[in-house]
Amino acid sequence: MNEDVKSYAKQRNIRLWQIATRLGINDGNFSRKLRFELPADEKQRILKIIDELSEGK
């Protein structure tokens, strides 16, 4: 599940814990969240965070 999010983060050299920190949650909780397909709006929010992190924002 959510392989597109994981592979996008990997392409951009962003670790999942960095996304979790930006979301304000524990990295373990974020990993568990990724076990099930995310709603489209939440997925877009995460992809935007990945872009921001990779741009150094």
C-alpha cells in the first residue's frame, strides 16, 4: 500500500521519519498509517511535504 508515496520519497532522498516529523506524528505511527491506502487529500498533503523537504523548505 502507498508504494507511490514511498517510492516518491525515496526518489527525492527523503526519509519517512522526516515526513512524520513534519506531520507532527511519531515515525512508527506514520509507518503504520502507510499500511492502508491513504485518502487522496492526505496523500496529496504528504507528496507536497516531500517536495518541500527536498527543496529545503
